[in-house]
Amino acid sequence: MNVARRASALPVVLPVVLLAAFATLNASHAIAADTMKANPLLQPSTLPYQLPPFDKITDADLAPALDAGMAEQRGEIDAIARKPAPATFENTIVAMERSGQLLQRASAVFSNLNSSNTNPQIEAVEAQMAPKLSAHSDAIFLNPELFARVGTLYEKRRSLQLDAESLRLLERYNTLFVRAGAKLSENDKTRLRQINEQLSTAATQFSQTVLKGVNAAAVVVDKVADLDGLSAEQIAVAAEAAKARKMEGKWVIALLNTTGQPSLSQLKNRALRERIYKTSLGRGWGGEFDTTALIAQMVKLRAERAELLGYANHAAYILEDETALTPAAANKMLAQLAPPAVANARREAAEMQKLIDAQAQANGTAPFKLAAWDWDFYAEQVRKAKYAYDESEVRPYFEMERVMRDGVLFAAHELYGVSFKERKDLPVYQADVKVFEVFNADGSQLGMLLMDWYARGNKRGGAWMSSFIDQSKLFGTHAVVINNLNIPKPPQGQPTLLTFDEVTTAFHEFGHALHGLFSNVHYPQFSGTNVPRDFVEYPSQYNEMWATDPRVLANYAKQYQTGAGMPQALMDKVLAARKFNQGFATTEYLAAAMLDQAWHQLKPNQTPAAPDVEKFEAAALKQAGMDFEAVPPRYRSTYFSHIFSSPTGYSSGYYAYIWSEVLAADTEHWFDNNGGLQRPNGDLLRAKVLSRGFSVDALTSFKEFYGKAPEIQPLLKSRGLDVAEAAR
């Protein structure tokens, strides 16, 4: 499975003063005193770990709390900037870290609800707040008096006798101010503010349009016979989806926000497969949910902003602050992987074409050329022939609750000694959400974990982790984190049986959760997953290895009706099949990653207009050698939410999944050579990497764990892309 397929585009809640590349004050918003008095977001929650009081929070509380938070932080920042006393680390840097607590609290609740459980009122708040939050951020980072204080401290940082984390915090703030445009002229700052506001508005419109578009694009089926190949449970889910749309007597195949769709591996009706696939590919290219104009606008604005800040292009601006450092480094790594990936995909296609031809000859029917909508269907047949199993055979062993408790949580307990206690006495924002209190091996409190695994029409696609509360010694807080998946919910009384892909996704997202929970830093700036984007996926991708660890797999892979363990022979086939279809999986990911770089390595005068977006996409894929018709990119531009659904997001950073996977493969190699699933190994990884957040350089922490610089060979082998190995 391609871990990079995950839309775990992890939403990292930026630390206090930053608040996610958004931010400015509009204090003119009138807030009624009685409304504010009753608003539960205005004070820290009294629930354990400051879990938000979801039973008291209403949609009407969100905008007033955000406005109040911006007003409060603006006052705090102005007081710091105008302080008559000379700048000190405490009265300037630490004071900024302490500022904005109300805004952080309100933003965390709002952003999580908007992603997981949105509605028209919340969407309206998002549209209203995006430009205001952008302006708020600019008001902080473009404040010349504030930057003067930061600069003064930065210049004499070596003489301040700060501890290592405090020194890093001072240096980090200086970097953030400079990258935000603090050194620009006043005229350039004015233009930068305009760009940031326009980008925040466009990104919000893109995100909302994509969500509406994927819901509207669901495929309606008139005859149940056309669903041949789906299980009875899946057909029931399609019937329920139709009923929810007031289309009783029909069946609806809901789409995910990816190019490929899960049902394509099972549906025998080729015409229906083609209809589903083309519907998925066609999203956003015209009509009510067209996003091409937004793409053209954002790409041009990002290029202009980069040029204004002194960079060659947006990718150069973004990657300077990542571990890759330069577009050349990202391009080199992607180019290194692309040829063996495409070569493997073509070999896989040839193998499936032989199967198609053989079946046509045996059935006396006309053969056809393998198309993109055929890939998953025939890949499943090849898998079954090679490994003598298919997804329908293993799904009964992957019941969701057992995967969660006896797989995901069990592996964490065995490796790190942590334990989980479900808390049914605490409020949640949606009935399906589970809450767990997390404890260290010695019984001390570690934090709180929320699990929201079911798909909903008002939940954005993909899978992700985010935070409600970041760990910080400065504030004495433990982490409160959430994992979101999008698993179709079966009809009442039916079991939730997962695909192996969904199982691996659950382990992946939990790796992010552990990264947040294990954080042990002083400043929230460095907490948990607040690390470079090309490092943030490392703990999650590494955590996937436990999904197929024999001891873990034996603990959770049990038949949902009888409780019998998965037969060893079937388990061996599952493990042996891990490299299967990796040419396809890697190629569709790399195509998207290279498309991202193509968009963001343009200068302002090179960006295409809306009518030429599709032409640009096609040319970029061809130039990268990724124009293999049978394997389109995992995300086409018009629904590429990772890179277009926020002012910055994963723009120029989608390569991060494979970059981080190099580290993950090295880590799996290390565990294989050091005894595997053992507490001492977990304790070492926790101490050297997972607990440190960004309080030390990301690659430094990895090297201290691994013992040397990252190596690409373990990744090539794990994906079956090693040229020498593939030739054998």
C-alpha cells in the first residue's frame, strides 16, 4: 500500500502567536455582552485536560470567540511592542508565546469542527474569518516595533545565556518574522497583506467547493444487478446513501476525494467502473463546482508573494523552511524514484493485460486495452492469483473496534507501555466519537485521544490528526489530539469491516497521535507535530509497520463472528503481498507530488489562466515522465486539497510523504535489526524523536536515533523498486 495516498494531510495547529498562517484583528465586529458572557470558549475548559465542552459549544459561539481572541491577542502584542523597558527574552519572546490563548482555544475548536462536522453556518464562519485571521497574522509579523525587539535579542543571542530550547525559540521567532515579510518596505508590506488576504479567501472557497463537489458527484445506480461484486454490506451502504438523498429504490456510490475509488476493485460491471472513474476524474473542471479559476488565482498570488519576499518561486520559499531546503533537492529525490516506479507500473499493467486477453479468449469476447478504471479490478485478480486471497477474504478479520483496540492501541502499549481508558462520561461533538484517557507506563497522565473514524457527508475527505490542546510545560498542559478517518458506516446492526488499506491508515494516523501525545517540550511553538512538513509524516509512516507485525496482526486479525484468528497461511499471504502493486501506488503518488512542484516552481508571469489549467497539468505530467494514462495522479489539480485548500497547506510539500517515508523505512530496518516490538526500542524512539517536537533540528533527532544519516535503499526495497532486486 502506498502510504503517500493518505490524505492525512495532517492539519497542524500552529503555536499560539502564529495561528496557522492566518490572522488579523477586526475589532469592529460588535459582540453582544450577554452572548459573550455565555460563550464557553472564552475561558479554559474545566473538563479533564481542558477537553472542549462540546455539549455547551454552539455554532453561534465560534465567530464571537474568534473575534474576541483576535482582539485580546492584538492587545497583548501591542503591549509587548510598545513596552518602554528594553527587550528581554521574558518580556518579548516568552510574552509572545503566552499571547493568544483565547484565540488558540477558539481556533482549535473551530478548525476541528469545520473539518470533521461542518454545516452551512460553520462554513459561513470560515468564509467570514479567513481574511480576518490572515490580517491578524500580518498585524503581528509585520509590526516593525515588535520585530525591532526580536531583532535586538537575536543579534545578542549568544550573550543571553539561554538554555538550548530557549535559544532555539528566539532563533525560530526571528526566522518566522523574516519569512513573514518583516524586512519589507511599507509599500511591499501593503501588497503582501493584500496577497495573504486574497489567498486565504480563495483557499476557503476551494476547500468548500471541493467538499460540495465530491458529495454532488456521487454516482447513482438504478439496478442492483449492476453492483455485482460488492458485498451485501456494501450494497446496503449504497442503499442507505440513496435513502439519505431521498432516492429510495436506487443505490448511490459515494466518492472519496481521491482519483481512485474503493469500489473499483470489486465491481464487475465495466461500464459502471468507467462511469465512476470518469466522474471522479472530472470533478472541478467546469460547472457549479469548477475550481480552475481559484487554482489560477492562488498559483499566481503565491508566485508573486515569493518574488516579493526575495525567492525564485513559491517552492523555494516553502522548502527553505523544510528539511529538504531547496526545490532541487526535492526534484532530485522525486526524479530518482520516478523511473523505477513507472517501469514497475508498466510491468504490472502488462501482467493485467495478459489476464484480460486470456479471459476474453476463454469467454469468446472481444479483448480491450487496460484502462485506469480497470486497474484495481484486475489488480485484485492478479493479487488473488499470486497470493490466493482477495480483499473480501480478509475483511471479515478486520472488524473496526477490534482493529482499534487490539491492533492500534495494543501495539502502542507493547512498544511504549502506554495504556488507554475509554471515557464515556465526557461530551463529544458527534455520537460516533470515542474518547480515551492515555497514561504512561508508570500510571501518570499523558493526555487525551479522540477517535472519529466514520465518514459523513459534512466531513472532509481523507484521514488526518490534529490537536485541541498542545502539550507545553509553559502552560502545564497535556496534549488532547484527535484521529479522523473516513470509513463508510454500515447500516444499524451490521459490523464495520475494514479493507487492509483502511487498517494501515488507522495505524498511520495513530503515529501522528503518538507524536502529539509524547511531546515533552517547554514551549508550545515546538510541541508535538509542529515540525517541518517533510518530517511530520515520518512518525506516522513508521507506525504503519505494526499493522503487519506478526504479533500485532495475530492479536487483532480475528473473524468478527467467531473470534477465530486469521489462519497463518492467509496471514502469510497478506504479509507477502505488501510489495504488490507498488508500481501503481508509487506512480500515482509521484505524479501528484511532481504536479505540486510544477505548479509552485513557476514565476508570476509563467502561471496559466483558468482555461489553461488542464493543459498545464497535462504538460507538467508529460515533462516529468508521469503521463501514463492507466495511472493518473492520485489527485488532479481541481481536487488537490493538500496544496490548495489553505493559504499554504502542503503546497510545494506533497513530496513530504515520500521524503518522510525514507526515514520510516530506515526506522523499520533499524527495528528489524534490533529486536522489533520491544519496550527499550520504543523508549529510545520516544526519547530521541517523538518527545522532542521541533525543540531540536528534525534530522538531528533522527540521526541521534538511527545512528547515521538517512539512506534511500530500505525504501526502494520496501516498495519493490530496487532496480537490482526487480531485475532478479
